[in-house]
Amino acid sequence: MKRKIYPSDGAARFYASAAGRPYRPSSGTEGEIFEAAWCDGCSIRGICRIPGKAMACDVRDAAYPTAWVYGDDGQPRCTAFRDKSQPRPRPLPIRPGPHEMDDLFVGRIN
């Protein structure tokens, strides 16, 4: 998925050597552009803690989100992105374990 925030012939070319390294917006404006490109179209936006952690932590901190990285093309990306326009997978049904229903028939006489 290509969601570009940098011109291909400018900063993106410069950051191509940073592929895989953590990404942190250099300004509030760049952060807003990144969020518009990635967060606004993400299905986990309402519950995602990544933007808050990115603002609160230094990029060298262990708590800094690992999902914001530079891609091979020099463009920053969010590896936690889930496209909200795509259907969500159906959750698997929860089946009780073999002993979770033992008390269901206690005291019943057949």
C-alpha cells in the first residue's frame, strides 16, 4: 500500500536509506499530513494508541511505537494500518473448553 507524504524526488529519496528505522514526524504539520494519509483511513483509529505514544515518547525510548517506520521507498508508514474500506474478517466463534460446561448438568436426573 502506497500512502505517500513526501515528494518522490525529494525527502523520500533521502529517507530511502532509513528503511525499517522508526519514523517520527519532524513537526506538527508533518504529523497531521501523516495522520491524514494513514490514520484517517484506518479501522482502528478510535482505539489506537500509536499517535499518543509517538507524541509522548522519544524515538529512542523502548515505549516508542514500532509500527511507525520508514519504508523501502523512503515514505513513512504505519504497519498497524487496517483499511476501514475493506471488510473485517469475521471473528471465530468461541467454543467452550471440554470442562467449561461440566456444571451445566449437575443435579439433573435423566
